Amino acid sequence: MARSNDEVAALFQEYADLISITGGDAFRARVYEKAARAIGGYHADVSTLDLKGLQEIPNVGKSIAGKVLEYFDTGSVSAVEELRSKIPAGVRRLTAIPTLGPKKALALYEELGISTIDELVEAVHAERLRDLKGFGPRTEEKILHGIGLLRAAGDRVLVDVAMDLAEDIVSRLSRVTGCLRCAYAGSLRRLRETIGDIDVLAAAKRSEPLMEAFTELPYVTEVVARGETKTSVRTDKGLAVDLRVIPPDSWGAGLQYFTGSKAHNIRTRELAVHQGLKLSEYGLFDVESGGKIVSETEEDVYARLGLPWIPPTLREDRGEIEAGLRGELPDLVTEEDIRGDLHTHTDLTDGLAPLEEMAAVAAERGYAYYAITDHGPDLYMQRMTDERMLAQREHVRELDRAYGGRGGRGGMRLLHGAELNIGPDGGVDWPDDFLAGFDLCVASVHSHFSQGREELTRRIVRACENPYVNIIGHPTTRIIGKRPGIDADLDEIFAACARTGTALEINAHPDRLDLRDADILRARRHGVRFAVDSDAHATIHLAEMRYGVGTAQRGWLTCDDVINTWPEARLRRFLRKGREERGRS
DNA sequence: GCCGTTTTCGGCCCGACTGTTTTCAGTCG
């Protein structure tokens, strides 16, 4: 289940929506949105805070803090209940339909009593919308179209799907004559785990040739809107793409603006306003003279606002503005910093490629070390045995020598490990004496996801306490869009990891990205170390490391936090996990 | 409803596009 912060955040987001729908003060609605976001991202559990503690959360004042307390005291918030009683839940759901916002949703409900999508479809077909002010035939069409998209699961897509498409679009548009610069922006540039639509930005003196090329891309199925500066299309996978064409000297301001996030932009614009400036996608301007100050690069824009350049993965208004003003932005881990992959499979278990092929691609990536971690025997379908594992170890040692081995300059070290299964009681596949033969062990939950919260927590804490478990693999086991994470007390697990010298994995596979960014931020406060791993089951999966690194960046991690950026000697010390006295060499 | 080295009151980001509108409201990002 969700942590109490998420519950409260969802409640206030709903309240903000209800305020908008009922025509309440727009600024009030915005405050609740801001408070919801601040609470969702706050490090401490809000259910443990008092009135004073709650008010230390940004955008939470006396009134909102009081509502949080009311929620935990009584299980509900009377102000929210009051609005809920006025507006059926279905009306709020109507606003999920593209082009249908709070005002139209309220009109539909008040004038026609419509509170479900089905009723809306029926009303459109009966031509009952035409009598409403502000609704015409085109509105009807758009609503039906929007409902179709909503139902066709035209939902958010995983980051890798969007990335592949965006990189292709950028490469095609870059070749258009007159295109001076082209890049993707938006949530994709910020490397969010899912992407709602793709924003592509281009710089050109004339937009027409770019708009033309854009609408004629082979996978474009529909041109939703077409203007001089902005064109929106939909692609055959249902993904929407916007192209914005801006003048070349607005590139920096445009890229900054369209990268977002919205919350980050609001903050940067506020900074501008306080300095008598105005920031828009066309540049940073002096309010009085109207003259343009800077905008050719993002660095210029941030610098004029008194900020260092802020990496896109931090632009979520989670403290990056404050840190930037103080000159304390983290020196984020990058893909180039990654020296090796510590969780990978071969065809000995459920991988697709043999050891040699996996190692060859790892070496091409320039890794200094590479761990093979096939499944242990407890996942019985993998048919692992002691003999097979020991035979693989010999094989790994041979290959290690072939790759330059010990002390070899530029050589890649191969580590032999295993991905252990954390059983229902927290035990793993092998006894200590067998585990002692591995260079490292990843341990992960693969089943019994629905144990009680305490049981699940204890189970993983026990795995951390195993002196041979170095990394907890995909810690929450979530599959994005398919399976929620397990209901464990993550803070207790984070504390156990920090105490025992066990790293938490950031699994880079795009449908996992586990831990997720918000959990990384919390874990970091416990002093936990992390391993960013591909969990590759095929050679192509090794390249998914980029999404794991993006997620690590979104969790504000530096090289010091990530064990697989460390030199081999430091990594090996960490992997000994306080077992030195046992005399392993 | 929150917030403040210009404010304890009066602000609160800004612009594009669409459709129904004859000058603008709604939606979106």
C-alpha cells in the first residue's frame, strides 16, 4: 500500500481538482497542488509529525497542516468530504478526457447531470451538448475522440519506448534544410519513468519546412493541431508528439522552458519576476525596457537568474532551486562514471546469451568489471545446481584471465556472483560456506508478494543481515503499469541496508526502475549505498543502464553513493561487508 | 491558502491553440 505521504498527497490533489471544478479560487487550488507535491516528496512520514513539524514542509501552512492532522485523527478531512458530496467522483474523472477541463466538466454535470463517461457518450450521440454555451459540433467530436483515446489505453508509455521514437524524430528533423538545432525536451529529457507525450524542440528561421517534415513522418497517424510555432501529432503507437519551432537566439530559453517540469518553471519564473525580469520560451527580458537579456543557452538563462545550470533530471522543484542558489547542487553520477554492471544473467539460467557474448558486449561498453549473477536453485524452474554454478565459476575465471585479468591494463575483471532468491522467511538459496565462494551476491524477492507488511519487511531485513548478501535486487519488485510494489516498511529496510553495508539496487530495466526516484531520495537520507544494474537477460539490455543512471540522478545520487562507479579495490572492500576477520582473500 | 533581504497584505508563471465567441474562455503544457 501507499505510504501515508502518498495518501495525503493524493487527497490534496483531489481537493485541488474539486476546487477547480466547483469554480473555487484558482490560487487556492494551486496551493493545494503545491502542498500535495511537497508532501509526496517529503522525507519524513507525515503521519508522525505534529502541527509544527508539518508546517516545516514547504507550502504547508497552518490550515493544511491542520487538515493533515484531521486526516490521521478521523480518517477523513471534512472540507474534502464537503466538496465530494457536491460533486460525484465521476465528474472529476471526466477531466481525464483530453480537451475537457474542470469548467466544461462542471457545465456537463450542472446543466445535463452527466457524471460518467458513458453518460457523456450517450449525451453526445443524442446531440444534447449543443444547447450548452461554449459547446459546439467540434467540441462534441473532440470529446468523443478523447474518450476513444482514453479507452484505447492511450496512456503513458515506458521511457524507452518514448526515447526510441524521440531519437528517431530528432535525427530525421535535424536533416531538414534550415534546421539549426533539434532536441527532445519535456519529461523525456528529465528521464521520468513514464512519458505522456514527447516534446521536440527545433531552432530555425522559418518553421514551415520543419512543420511539413514533421507531419509527414511515417508513423504520424493524425495531425491534432498545426500552427506556425507549434504542431501536435499523434503516432501509430498512440503517443502524442509536439514540435515547437523557435528562433535560433531563443534556443536556451526554449529548451529550458519546454524541458520543465512545470513546477520547476514556475520557480524559475518567480525568480525572474523578483529581479524585474520576465522569463518565457522566447527569452529572458527586462520588464521595464522590454529588451531581451539572454537566451542563447540554458546556462545563460540560469546564470542570469543567479543559478548554476541545473541538470534536467533534477528539475522537479524538489529543492534543486534552493540547492542551486546555495551553490550546493549534487555532482550527479553519469553513465560515463559507471565502471561495471553487477547484476546480469546468461543462458545458464533465464538469460538469452552465453557468458562469452555478454562479456564481449560489456567489454565494448568499456567496463572495468562485470559480474555474472545467474539465479540460484531456489527458483527451481532455472534448474540450477551446485555443480553447474561451480562449473560456471571456472568458466568465468578462465574468461577473466583472457580479458587481461589481474592487474591487466585496460582489462575487464569478471566477477562471479549469483542472484539469490529471498524466500518467504528471508532465507536464501545456499548455506554460508557455499555463498563464501562468490565474489558478490544479489538477493531479490521473486514470489510471495502479498505477505503482510511486517512479514515482508522482516524478510528483507533478514536478507540484509546475511553477511554474503551485498545487493538487494529490484527492492520493491514493482512492474510499472502492471504490478505495484510490495507493501513493506521501506524506511526500516533502508535503515537495515545502511547498518549492514548492503547496497540497494536501482534496476535499470525500463519496466522496473526499482528503486524509484522518490524512494532513492528517502533511502539516501539513511546513508544507503546503491548499485545501478541492468539485470540484463540479453546483450541489448546492457544499454538500458542509461535509464537506471537517469533514475539515480532523479534521486540526486553522486558517484560516492553508487558502488559500481568505484574503483575495483574500493568495490571489493565494500563487498567484503565486514567479513575481513573471516580471512577471505 | 501560502508567503515575504523590496510585502503580515496583495500578490500568486506565461503563452499557444482551438472553438465558438463578434472580443474571449477554456484547456494544455
